[in-house]
Amino acid sequence: MSTPDAIQAQTRLDQPSAPSEAAALRPEVSVVVPTWRRPALLERCLEALVRQTLWPERYEIVVCDDGPDDATRALVERLADAHRTRGLCIDYLPITATQGPAGARNAGWRHARGKTIAFTDDDTIPDPHWLEAGLEALAGGACAAAGTIVVPLPEQPTDYEADASGLERAEFATANAFVERAALVAVNGFDERFTAAWREDSDLQFSLLSAGGQVVKAARAIVVHPVRPARWGVSLAQQRKSAFEALLYRKHPTLYRSRIAGTPPLAYYATVSAALIGLAGILGRIPALAGIGLIAWLALTFRFFLLRMRGRSRTLTHIGEMAATSALIPFLSIYWRLRGAIRYRTWFL
């Protein structure tokens, strides 16, 4: 059965649907916040959201709990009770049928009532003027807007902290994004095959652009995104994200090459190749080949280690972590890239 949203959806995003009487009763914008078992961070985010300068009647907050737990539910219900008299609606939406933030965000915006959907994460701190600035950016007719993300860093960050600061340079990130509901309907929202928090936002951006939509910058819509503490060796687990690069490339090859990466990680391939040559020399009892391969592998690995340490924390723990992970990352990254290429049947090297 067709839903009201589906009936209003257009083939092209530059063909807006006519407003209905029911739309006038809805909040103007819905904030969708996916979360997963970290109520302390979520509370910090929600405390910032309830202090928006936008009138409470003009927006609502939908918390999508992608791993429902009692602590998160209790937090949201407490805040909902506290702010209901102001006219602010805060909904708790338990998610049990999805895996990952893409699916949780889909459930959230489909449940929400606003004409515009504002996305942020549970570990951000939105500026008080965030919603007003986002709506202002869309006033010119764009279907989506990307806000400004600020990632505070120490003078000498760890490798993980520096990597997380890449959010500041992202073209479009769901930590701070505004999308018209009609546009989400037209492209069917997020692709739920992106089961990790990686590239699902770029996929949505590329889908909107491919459908003829305009995506603008909302520079005044600011969220602060503090870096959470990470376990030792977290960069190794992050290499799994490389598989989603292949999925994004398969769906949007031209946009991927022009906006994200035009060439494969040649240094990683060289490092892995050198190690394999050295191993072949050892197994084949060819000392010269083994020596050449292993020396090349050591040189490339040391170079990678030095690049990662440039301007980074000099604590002994961090140095040790960088040394160990620098030896393993090229192998894991290539493995997941090739696995993604096979899984999604695309020539992605």
C-alpha cells in the first residue's frame, strides 16, 4: 500500500510537491538521532538540542535506539516529560530490525513528522542556533545542506584523534546534515547495506546529486564533535570500512573518483607486494629475493610509521601502537578492499 510520503515523492528532486493541510500541523523540522547504548553521551547531545533557539513547537526530536536498553529509554522519557509543557516533542523509537546507523536513520526519518529532517549523532553538541541556521540554508530551494563540524583536538593528537578530525573536511556528513523529506523519499533514504558508520552519508549525498538535487553548505549550522576515547589498536578494526568503499564506488563511480579518491592506495599495495616477495624468497630458499623483499617491506613500513607520527602524540603507548599497527594496516586494508570488490562485484583496487 502506498504511503502519503510515497504518493508525494517525485522522480526528480527539483519538482516539489504541493503542501497539504496535514503538513501544516506537523513540526517544521525533525531531528533524528541514532544511538547505541551510550546514554551519557546521548544526554549531552539532547541537552543541547532542547536548548535550540527555534521555537519548541517548530521542531521535534526522534531518538532511534539501535540496540534498545532501559537506560536509554529512561533518559529519553525523562527529558520528554520535562519538555512536553514547552511544546517540544521528544520521541523514543526502539529499533530491532536494523543493523547499523543507516537503518536506524531510515526508521527515524520515516517515523518523524517534519518536512525537513535534521541528522546528527549522539556524541555531538549542536550549537543553540543549529536548527535555525540549517533551515535558513535550505530556504533557497536546495534539497539538502551540510553543516559545519568542529572537532576539538589537543596540540599533539593521537592518530585516532587526527583521523576523526577528518569530519571537519567532509563534504556531507550525517553528524550535521539537513535533508528535505521529499528528497529522502525520492531516493529511498539511506542504503542499509552500509552497516557501519562509514560512507552511508556520501552515498546519500551522491544519490541526491544524481537525482538532480542541490546540496548546499550551511556554514552557520555548527555542531561540536568531541573525539571519544578509543581502545588500543582501534585503527586495525577500522580497516573493515574499506569494504564499503567498494560499495560506494560501484553505485557512484564517477562521483567517487571526482570527490573522494581517484587512485588506489599504491603504497599499501607496494608494502604487501614486498612482503609477499620476501615470503616467496624464504619459502623458495632464494636468499637474495627474500632479502630484497623484506628490506623493501621494512622500509615502506617505517616510512608509513613516520608519516603517521608526524605532529602526533609522543607518548610511549602511542608510539608502540603506531609501530605495531603500521605493520598490519596495509594488509588489512587491501584484504577488506578486495573482499568488498568481490562482494559487490566491482573492479575496485
